[in-house]
Amino acid sequence: MNSFGRIFRLHIFGESHGTHVGICLDGVPPGIYLTQTDFDADIERRKPQAVGTTKRKEKDVPIILSGVFNNYTTGAPLTIVFTNEQHNASDYHNMTYHYRPGHSDFTTHVKYKGYNDFRGGGHFSGRLTLPIVAAGVVAKKIIKPIEISAKITSIGGTTTDFEDIIQSVVNENDSIGGIVQCVVSNVPVGLGEPFFDSLESLLAHAMFSIPGIKGIEFGSGFKLATMKGSEANDCFINEQGKTKTNHSGGIIGGISSGNDITFSVVVKPPSSIGKTQFSYHWATKKIEALTITGRHDACIALRVPIVVEALTACVLADCMLIQKSCG
Amino acid sequence: MNSFGRIFRLHIFGESHGTHVGICLDGVPPGIYLTQTDFDADIERRKPQAVGTTKRKEKDVPIILSGVFNNYTTGAPLTIVFTNEQHNASDYHNMTYHYRPGHSDFTTHVKYKGYNDFRGGGHFSGRLTLPIVAAGVVAKKIIKPIEISAKITSIGGTTTDFEDIIQSVVNENDSIGGIVQCVVSNVPVGLGEPFFDSLESLLAHAMFSIPGIKGIEFGSGFKLATMKGSEANDCFINEQGKTKTNHSGGIIGGISSGNDITFSVVVKPPSSIGKTQFSYHWATKKIEALTITGRHDACIALRVPIVVEALTACVLADCMLIQKSCG
Amino acid sequence: MNSFGRIFRLHIFGESHGTHVGICLDGVPPGIYLTQTDFDADIERRKPQAVGTTKRKEKDVPIILSGVFNNYTTGAPLTIVFTNEQHNASDYHNMTYHYRPGHSDFTTHVKYKGYNDFRGGGHFSGRLTLPIVAAGVVAKKIIKPIEISAKITSIGGTTTDFEDIIQSVVNENDSIGGIVQCVVSNVPVGLGEPFFDSLESLLAHAMFSIPGIKGIEFGSGFKLATMKGSEANDCFINEQGKTKTNHSGGIIGGISSGNDITFSVVVKPPSSIGKTQFSYHWATKKIEALTITGRHDACIALRVPIVVEALTACVLADCMLIQKSCG
Amino acid sequence: MNSFGRIFRLHIFGESHGTHVGICLDGVPPGIYLTQTDFDADIERRKPQAVGTTKRKEKDVPIILSGVFNNYTTGAPLTIVFTNEQHNASDYHNMTYHYRPGHSDFTTHVKYKGYNDFRGGGHFSGRLTLPIVAAGVVAKKIIKPIEISAKITSIGGTTTDFEDIIQSVVNENDSIGGIVQCVVSNVPVGLGEPFFDSLESLLAHAMFSIPGIKGIEFGSGFKLATMKGSEANDCFINEQGKTKTNHSGGIIGGISSGNDITFSVVVKPPSSIGKTQFSYHWATKKIEALTITGRHDACIALRVPIVVEALTACVLADCMLIQKSCG
């Protein structure tokens, strides 16, 4: 479904090469001060800026259609849309027979019986993360004083000096994957609703909606497979529940423990590469060479941190509102 | 929340040391042949059998309270309960002041203001995975001919011959983590509903409800961070969309591609260990030695595969019913 | 679906002639004092007592399977079941070909392809209102000091002295309809979430799940069709929003106004009557005489008030928890 | 909440005097032919045309933001917005202290702590029924060959020749209520999901979201309170389940029986009347005379039939998609 959340709810819509992308936020508490400039910083962070990011340039001005009155949220649905200005649909003419490897062309064509808007990935485009960033701006105001910070921790296996490796794959018309880590501080104890809505479940659910994410781990994550309980247990050291270590990533029993929430996600290398690939052609019924043209990110991981922050904020806003209702 | 799913829905209830654990399944199609013996094999697989699993022994007989008539599902809610026969609550007397490290004692005490049933983890116990296994039995019938197989791939970092390492942590009164891999075959193309209900989102949401799971990766997972697009892209080789490699784990754009779905989850070492730990004591307001007695699993990963299978089946059943409605 | 509510959620299950009926309540706040005797008064009110009510007698003892610990709710799902002791399935042998007029036999047979448990109406039986009454007991504790009172206002068109008219239809082996009115006092201003979850929408949704309800009106209801705005408008008379009249039934713009919530529901005459009817027979393919035997209510309206109260309490509990989260 | 539906879902947004009103439809099957002109007829029917309807004139052109590609639905969210061109906010200056009787001013002010957009009723305005009519256009295409027809059956108690009574209340600066009846034909057997999602529950839930609706009755409705079972029972007369009478309004046991679905709703007289009223003034703390100026409908019932049709279509579309998934 294109909705997420229980009290604070996101309804997303739009396509990469349609007229607009947007989001309708329901369950926004009334009385939150909100102006268009509040969105500037986060939207700027999402824009392609470095080497390795697409040359598609959009103004990305948020247009608030509803839910704000005299610069305050009203409690009614808050809808934000963005205009798609730079369409370049001619790049996409041959993909209905020669589906791009690793790309959603094939699965969406089958699922939607050929009616999906295939241009630029349509509804499955990374462009949809723009309204998510806008939603995050609203959510961050709800969850104050919780602070969220996501950043790249490795690209192509390198944990420092990413620029060289990216320039190298750009030169090869290739792409590269990476890892983004998120740290959340000032978290109250008690967020998350097990059994099925553990904080890990909700955060993972949200993260895997970001195109290209293929894994997530909390705290020490996959390293926990090699650890003993006596090593992995985070011993409490004070009355507030602060722990000496934080292997659990701030979530115990699916509920926030008050320690920093930490998790990492892996972002796959973008599927759209200029380098020639050999893949089945549905018209010729043969495996044929395929070279993808157009504007693409060589390392989409670079643009993911602000999206991770936004969705983390949305999940926590929802959990805080739920907790308020039951607490 | 204690519900999961959109059409095929699970509503779970019960506590480790209450009288029952159970599950109410809604959205079960009518006309599925179902008898008590159908549950035997999967419930047996969940039972503690090997070294490193708890000595708590339960009969685990599924009692069907509703939704089955003359051995066929009726379309009405299907409720299954299990009796808890072996209570041993005296083991848990001191945990309200000296919360066990890594355990949900502290977070649940705060979240539920001290009213939670703390005995044996209460509603947060691994015992709740028993009704989930029962739900999986029903789901597996719905998704035929899809086949699901989960198994341990490593324990304590060892990928072969786990028994020694487990015996060793048992001897030390310690515990150990592990990794469980799941492979799903015979999957139709088209399952999953992006934007927010990608197949990865749904599977991850479900997996992180299993106590002790701290990470999940699909296909090549975290290795994708080190790969180039030209390496990671799965090139199509035939009309059905079969791919030469399967780095994407059978899910592209959040939708099943018809290739095997593959994912791995990490299971942390159980928090309840006999080995002495030092943790804050809320009554004495000092860090004190804590030794946990009682029956526990030294390696809960051993018991997780059937639970992973069950929840995978539930997710896929839900997606198939959704897809039928829109297809 | 067999679920209702957003924060305070009901999941109902069971069949008239299965082993149990029950309900799983999720979203119950922790710390509510609750014992088995709390259920006595409301369950007693639901029992058939007067002339015109069925002779089926059940003990109706609530068995709490989960969610209560040391007599307080824990915040985990609260599941309550009731044993069905008096089965008398032999009364129902011929209905698979000769569907009872006005009864769910035909529609459920088609919808569930013949797999539904048809005995006594199965999952569609009025017996399912028993767990609803139990849910209402819990909800009433959540919504204090709100008071709910439902009562019969007319039977067969008579607003006084119902006993004669009921005895008369009993003598004729017939049945009779009636009207139940509900008044809710001490309601805070602000409950209800338009646009789609107006308080009228939620209450109506709940009421129409009660078997036999075919209409609902709030405040002056259908009389409003004959009124002018100058007559129907409830003028405010004090700072708390109290109004001189209450034609709106305490709900304005879908939101509680603080005035008494008032609504009435019509309960149709029970379909199962001893009097001979002529209806199509699916085996003989002719219209044939049908005489229904068995234990039935001649005036189910008599047993509806406590069910109306229970569902009203559930709706208000849900709205109060939602309002707490956003307020 | 501002969402409705389970598979076919409506997310509504906008305010009377904001820049836009709109709706996001999720769960729309791919491949439905849809162009802007498809909306013309139903939008035209909603426009104020007769005496007794507001003089506010809007172009009401549907702008499709997403979900349609090459004139076919794509399966992605379908968002439709309308521009509000005629704002006249100066009419609404005094209502924050002198709340209009019968109007949502007071309840929304309290619920949203004064942050709601009060101009023209804001999010609670009848203007929100415009995107609902648009949703209905899409839904009607999904449910073919089901036919829905709603019409006025009485105004001010008169069942014929409404024009005189309306002109009379217009002359008095007053308003008048009415009744709208809806008939649905070509309905398949089996729609509706009891226990809580009976077809009556879903239709009533939807209808009570229309501003001004205060009652609903199915089939013979409130008259059933005066009827005996032998009179009210609809006897089957053929193999398809056609019944001799239709007192149940085509819904038995909460499930469509294949007979025409019939129901009526009562529409209260509009609250905004030019005639002087006396109501409490929150600033002067006295009951004061209040005269409402501005453009208003004297008989909003006249504009309700197309809205009733639209929401009926949405409910049936949702039920049909659900039924497809389980059938």
C-alpha cells in the first residue's frame, strides 16, 4: 500500500515523469508552526550535489495544498506536492522489451499488466523520496527534542575518502553501493508496540520502502551472530536505564531503552549504468547487449541519509503519538 | 500493535506464564482442509530438542476455538490456542528491581508502568512464537505451491559443526548468537505493494517481531555495499524473468521477480545467562552482581528457522490475497 | 473484517455452535483494575429473561486467557472467551437446501461457498454479542466518567406496555421488531475524527454489526427532514457549549459537542419464526412451506440495549485514546 | 481519520477556503480507462443549480496529479485535486467568538485548539464532497455492471413539488431538510464482511461522513420496528435468491443478497441561515443575536444524491476487491 503509519500517517503519490510527486500527511497534531522555509535545509541535503549524483536538476519547491493556516498546522490533512519540471522521457523508449537488469521495469510491467508509468521508474523512482523528506520535516517538529543524524559510513567497502572510488566508477560508467548509519539521541524509554510493531519492525518497514535498500541491522547487528550473551548484553549503569555498551542499538524487547537508537542500512549500487550489460530481450527472445543512457546517480547512497532521517522521524512521531494515547 | 497483515491478518495474544498463548487469524479463505495433525510437524520442529535449548517441556497441542467446521476452514476467524502447562514463576522473583541486561524487563516495566506480566518475559516471551508457527501452517496451505525453507547457516561465527561451540557456551553458562537463512521457491512474479509495502518491508516487519532478531539482509545484502552495479545487477536470461545471478534476493523494486526469495536474519545470543553479570540495581541504587537461574535457551537461533518460515508464509499469503484482489 | 477500532481494537471470533465465542482486545491501557465479577452485571443484562426471549440457557462465564495480571490489565492483548455449552445442532438439518427467509443462511452459503458453519447462524449468530458485551465492560472502565444508558423505547409500534404485544406474537409463533435508544452523558467536547471517522460514522459502523439492526438516527434523526434550520439549530447557552435543544444528538460536524449523545436504532423482527412461511427450496426447485423449529427470540430487541451500550463504550474508548494522542 | 476503505482507499484533504481540495485514491486496479471528461457528468450534478443552492460558483475542473498514464490507471495512487477559486473569507470574521448554532465552529475550535481553518467550515465544509464525487467516478468504473441511483424523496416532509417549499424557506432566510434514497441494482451476492464490516456498517460509515447526514435506514428501516417476522421476512422465489419483497434492502446478515440494495438518509437543514438566531457569545459571555451572511445552500439535500452515489460506489468497489481476494 502507499500508506504508512497508524496515527501519524503518510500517503504518498506521484511518478518520476508525471506532473507531480506529493504526500498527504494525516494525524498531524494542530498548532505546529510550519512555513515553506522550514523545508529548505532538508530538501537541499537531498539534492544531487557531489560527483556521482544525477545531473537532473529540479527546483523542488514544496507547495502546501492543505492543512496549514496562518503558518500553523490545523490538525487537518497536510498535503505537500512538488512539480516535476525536467522530464526527459525520450531516454526511456526501449525498456518495454529490454528490461533493465536490477531495475523494477520487469516486475512492475508484470504486476501492473503493462499499465504502469515506466518512464524513469514511474512510481518506483527515487524521486518519490522527495515528498518523504518533506514529511520528515514535519515529523522532526513533532518529536522534539529527539535528534536524528544519518551519514554515509562506507562506499564500495571504503570507510574513508569516498571521492576517488566514486570518480572511478563514474569513469567506468558503472555504479557503487554503500552503507548509511543512523543515530537517534534523546529518545524517551517506551516507544514501540510489540508484538508486531516492535521499533525494529517499524523502522525496518520504513527503510525498505526506500528504493535500493537491501539490508538493515540494529546496534551490533550481524556481529551479534558471533557474540556470546555475556559480551552482547548491555549492562545497566544508572537509574535512567543507560547502558555501558549499546549492542542492542537502543532497542530492547522491541521498545526504546532511552539509549541512542543506532542502525545501518545497505544501499545497493544503482541498477542504471552506462556500461554495457547482456540481458534477455523480450522481443527478439535472445540475450542482447543493453546500454542505458540518461541521467543517473552512480552512488545513490550519497543521497540516502536525509531520507533515512526523514522516515526515522516519521516512525518515531507515530510511536510517540501512540504512546501518548496509551500512556 | 498485536496485529499484522492486511487481508490475511494475525492477532496474537498470551503470556509466557499466563494460562494460554494463542492467535486469531482473520481473512482465511474458506474451504482449506485443516486438521489438528496438520500442525504436528511444524510444532515439533519448534520444540527444544538439541543441546543449547531450554528444558521447559510443553505438550504444545493446538486447540482450534473457531473457524473450522467439518475439517475445513469456514472463512470466519480461525482462533488457535495453546495451554501453558509448565509455569515456574518462582524463578522470577527479583527482576522487578534488578532488571536483566539485554532483556525486556526494564523497557516493558517503564512502558507499561509496572503492570506488565513480567514472568518469563510475559507477552514478550519466545513462547509467543508458538502460535505464530501455527499461523504459518495455515498460511503455507494458502500459498501452495510456494515452498519455504529456513535453516541455520552459522552459530557463533562457525558455519559448520555447531555442536561444539554450543556445548562450550552451555558449559560456561553463557549463550551464543547465530544466523538463519530463508529460501523461498516457486514464487510468482508480482507480490509486494510498493511504495510502503515492498516485499522487503513486509518480510522485515514480520521478522523483527521475532524476539532476538537484530538484522536482516536480502540477496547479497550488506555485501552490496562493496559491489558495482555491473556486478550486482541480475541479468535476465529467459522470458519468465529468471536471472543469471540473484544478488537482489528475488525482489526487485519491492516486488517478487519470480526468482527465489532469499534473506538472512541474525539472532542475538539470548540475554538470560547463568554467568554472573554486573548491572544497576534499582533498589540498592548500585551496580550489583546478577546471576540468572531458570530454564533458558543457550542458542535461541536453533529454534528460529521454523518461526521464520511461518512468518514468511504469512506475509506471502497476505500478498497473494492482495494481488488476487487487484490482479 | 472481524476487527474494529484504531487504538482500542476488537477482534471477534467464534460460532453459535462451535466450542467457544470470544474476543481479543488490543490497545487496552495498562493498569485498569479488572476481575471476573466486573462482567457479571452486563452479562446478566444480556441473558434471555423475559417472555419473548430464547430458552437457550448458557452460563456465560468469561474466561480471561491473557492480558490481566494480578487483577490489572497489563497493556498486552486481553482475550476473553466463553464456552458454548448448549448445542442443539439437530434443529438445523434442512437449511442447506431450504434457506430461511430473512436469515443469513443463503448469503453466507454463497459467500463462503458452502464451507461456513451454518449451525445456529454460525459466526453470524447473536451469540457473538456476548463477547462484545464483555468488551464493553472493559471499555466502560476506560471512558469513565462517561455514562451510557440504552433502553427499549418501542416494540411493534407500542411505546408502553410491551408485554402484551410480545406475548401475542409468541402465541402466533411469530416475532416482532423494536427500537432501542441510547443516551450518553458526561461526554467531553472533541471526540470524533472527521472527515471519514465522524462520531456518527463510527457509532453507526459499530451498531450495524449487531445482527438485526437496520437503521440508526442521531438526535432528531429523520424528523430533521421536516424541520427548518431555525428550528433544528441547537443554540448555545453557556461557555461549555451546552445547547438549549439537542436536535443534533450531541454531535456537530462529526465531533462530540459536550451535550448528551443520543441515537436510536431499529431492530428488525427475528427471522426465525415458528409460523409457516413459503420460500424457494433449492433442492426441489419449488416454493415450499417452511416451518422453523428450535429455540429463538421472538423479540431480539429486548436483548439489544446492553449490546448497544457495549459498542458505544468501545467507540468512545477508541476516540478518547485517539484524542489523547493528538490533543 | 481522513482515510476510508481497505483495498480501495480514499485519502481526502483540503479546506473550503484553502487553495485546493483533493483526494488520493489507493488500490485502484491498473488498466481502467479514465480521462478528464469522465468526471464531467457527475461533477455537473453536484453543482448548485436550483433555487435553494449556494451562489458560490466554481469551475470544478479535476486535475489528475498522478496514477494515470496514457489515459489508463496505472495501479499507482490516483490523486485528483480541484482549485478553490472563489474565496470570500471576509464573511467569516466574527465566528471565533460567536459560534454559529448547529455548525462545526465550536466543536472544531475546541478539538483543534483554535488552529483549525475556520473559514467556510474549513476541512468540514461541504466542498470536500467534490473530491468524493471524483472518487465515485473511478469507483463506478470498477463496479460495473452495478448501477447506483440516488434521488431526493422528500423535502420538508413533502414528497412532491419541492420547489414551493424551498422558495418559501429562501424567502424567510431559513433552510430546510430532506431525505435522499439510494437504489443499487445488478449487485452480486456476497459483498460485505461481517462481523464488523457488514455492508450496512460500511455504507453507514461512509454516509455519515457527508456533512449534514443524521440518519440512515436500510430497506424498510424504522418501519421494521412495527412489523412482525412473518411480514418482514423476504421469502425467496428463485434459485438466484430473488425475494418477493425487499424489506431487508438487499442485505441479509450484513451481506448483499443479490436483490436491490436500498437505503435512505436524512439530510438536516443547513445550519447557516440568514434568519436571526440567539446564541451564546464567548466574548461578551451573553446570549446575543446572530445573523449569518454569506453564500449558503438553503437545502443542501438537493446536492447530496450524487455524493451518496459516489460513496456507495466506493464502498462497493472496496467490497468487490476484497471479495475477489478471498473468493
